[in-house]
Amino acid sequence: MYRLYLTLAIFLFLGSSVMQVTATDSDDSTTANGMVRYRILSQSPHSPIPNMFTINSETGDIVTVAAGLDREKVSQYTIIVQATDMEGNLNFGLSNTATALISITDINDNPPELTVRTFSGEVPENKVNVVVTNLTVVDRDQPHSPNWNAVYRIVSGDPSGHFIIRTNPITNEGMLTVVKPVDFEMNRAFMLTVVVSNQAHLASGIQSSLQSTAGVTISVQDVNEPPVFPVNPKTIRFEEGVPAGTTLTVFSAQDPDHFIHQIVRYGS
Ligand SMILES: *[C@@H]1O[C@H](CO)[C@@H](O)[C@H](O)[C@H]1NC(C)=O
């Protein structure tokens, strides 16, 4: 009575030897009864071609024969392997099959790409920890892995460090946030240049995308700030007996909102 067991050890990845299948036959391996040979019965899907893999009939090593494993197109293959004893003689030997699931490991072969060339947003003056705009990005690598996670940097336009960009861990968006108050009277707008990359380095031979850089136009919203009295309190001296209606002094308040035409009224 022959017994044939197939065990699959799945380990490797893209490029060379993928895995080894091992059949154990309880017969004496020095006789034909115990000599097992392997072949691939099927591969699914047939993409990009039907024969992406081959198996060494004696050792059971499965190797990739064709280039073109691309996790972004096919992330897993199912292969059915047959082991036959009697040196693989299908007429006399006993066969058994096993299914191999081959997962394609992601590499960072897709740089993140900003979805537009220019983003814009508005920031209220004197406020911090406000998200000014969300920078949107597309990356075709495995979501939530270092090959996908975006890292944003401001490379110009913010010498005083008013803004930072945190990555939204769920959406991968860059949350451009004001962290140092801006003053409309000093800066009415900012023109930033931002660059996006991944946590992981790009795979060798992959160029970073043209869309890794974008401009961000931020306009500063003027907020009505209260007028200030430069001299306060103001001491007024006058002699007794001045006639009614005499001007005693002029209160001059200054308004920081130089650019808004506004009238300062003095309450009585
Ligand atoms: C940015 O994204 C966050 C989270 O999705 C959202 O709550 C917020 O309103 C967005 N802010 C802007 C300015 O688009």
C-alpha cells in the first residue's frame, strides 16, 4: 500500500525560487515506488501569462519563469501541484495534489503622487492647530505599509515655520496645519512648495514621480482685532473754570487692522 503526502512550505517572494513542495512517500525512496516527481497542474489567475511558474520535477522547487510579477495587478496565485510516485509514471504511480497559495510581496515600486499641482486654503490670523487644507495623494502600493504611507515636507515658502504637515494615517492625506500664529498685517498670503515621499525608499530603478511636488497657496483671513490705545490710561489736566464745550484732549486709538477700512467709535 502506497502512501503519499504533500506538504508545502511557502516562503519566498518575487524573482527566483518561490517555494518548495515536498511529498513524503512511505515506500523506500531508493526504489521506483518511493521516487516522487512533481508537476504543476494549474495556475490561477493566468495573468500576465498562464505559465508564470515552473517546478523542478525532482526537488519540488517552484521557481518563477517569467518576469512580470506585479502585486498591484495580481497579489496572489493559486497553484495546484501534483506529486506522483513510481518516478512520476502516471499509469502506474499514485498521485496526490496540493494547493499552493503564492502571495506576492509588495515592494515600493509606486511613488506617491499628489492629485493636483496646486492646493489652496485659508488660514485665520492668530489661530493655531487649524487644518488649512488636506493634500491628497495616490499611491498604488500596499495600503498602510511603509511603501504606501506618505511623508510630507514643506521645502519653501515658510521660513518662519508657521505650518507643518501631518499625515492622516487613515486617508494618507497631508493635513497642512498652522502651528504658529500668522498676522495678516505681516503676511497676507503664503506660497508653499511641498514634497511627498514614502516612509520606505523607492525600489531601485524606480524614479520618483513628477507629481511628488505641489504648490500650496494660503490666504490669510483678516480677523477684526480690537483697537488699542497707545497711551492708557491718559491723564487729563485742565484748569477749573474752562468754558463748557472746550476740547480737553483727543483720544486716538490705533486699529491693527490697517487694511480694513473701519471706523473706530468711542463709547461715552
Ligand atoms: C481635512 O480632513 C479632515 C479629516 O478628514 C477633516 O475633518 C477636515 O475637515 C479637513 N479639512 C479641510 C480644511 O479640508
